[in-house]
Amino acid sequence: MSSGDEDHSKGMKKWIMQYHQSRPGLEVLQERIDDFIVAHEAKEEQAKLEREAKAAEGGWTVVVHHKGRKKTTEDETGVAVGSVAQAAVLDKMAKKKNKEVGLDFYRFQKREAQRNEVMMLQSKFEEDKKRIQQLRAARKFRPY
């Protein structure tokens, strides 16, 4: 009496064996994926060629859009025509702001720095006023 299975395992062993057989290894899976991708790209390319041939057959002009532009080089200088000069790139990089975090990262630090600057300006102003008063007292004040 045969149940139709080649192996005579039953129950849990049979289920585990079926599970492992249904899950291929990584290499087999990668091969299947690569084959699928190659076949899909070939099918897409074939469909594109058929569309272009059908359009050309109907008297239409097929216009193909290429991103970017062709960069050709001058024979004498070797500089690419239509490209950005190396000096311009370097100049732009030099002008670009440095993205380092400064000392005044937090708002309160910025406020403190401004407050200190105002206080320093006020103190310098007071010193200048005192100096002017001393020069006036000595009658040596000549503004011009």
C-alpha cells in the first residue's frame, strides 16, 4: 500500500522537508532574480523597438529625448565646450559657506554676544566722551 509519496516520512518531518524544499538558497534566489531582470529588460527593449518601428512605419518622425547635453572638447585646448571651467568651480567652492557650527549656536548665546557687543560700544563711547572733555579742559580740542 503506497500513499503516493516517494519518501515514507510522515507528519512533522514531512512538513519540515516540504518547507525547506520550497525555500531556495540565496544563490539560487539571486540567479532567479537576475534571470527575471534580464528577461524583463529585454522585453521592455523589444516593446520600445516595436513602438518606434510602428511609429516610423506610420510616417511619424521619432524624436528621442536624451537627458543632459553632449560635451565635446576643443582640440587645441582640450577644454570641454559648454562645460563649467575648473576655475569657476573652485571659485564657487571658496565662496560657499562653511557649515561648521559656530560658537553662537543657541539663541541665548547670540543674545549674550549682542548684549556684550552693545556694552563694549557703550563703554568705548563713555571713554571717548571723557577724553573729549579732558581735551576741552586743556583747550587742545581741534575737531578738524
